[in-house]
Amino acid sequence: MLRFLTVKETAQIFRRHPRTIYRWIDEDFLHAKKVRDGWLITQEEVDRILAEAELEHEDRATSYDTV
């Protein structure tokens, strides 16, 4: 079963201001569903972005090792 997060909850996970989350939604960086007067983000979507950030971080660390 999918778990949905609000913009506020998502902002807390990423340690960002809610306005940043809205910008990410507008820029299609973060996929969300419009529901009445708000947005819902799936936990899967949050996990996807966190995993991508982790991979990016690992790639940078590896590139420093080869210098």
C-alpha cells in the first residue's frame, strides 16, 4: 500500500523549506499528486530522490579517491 506524505512532511525529511518542495514539484524534480488545495508525494518518490542523492554522493567520493 502506498504511503503519501504532505509537502510539510516531505520538507522535514529533506530538511528544506516547504517552498523548496513546491519549486521541486513545479520543476518536475519531484512528482506529486494535486489533491484539493494541496499536494501529496508518495514515500516511493521520496525514497527515489534520496537514493539518487546517495549515489551522487558516492560518485563524488569515488572521484576524489582516484586523484
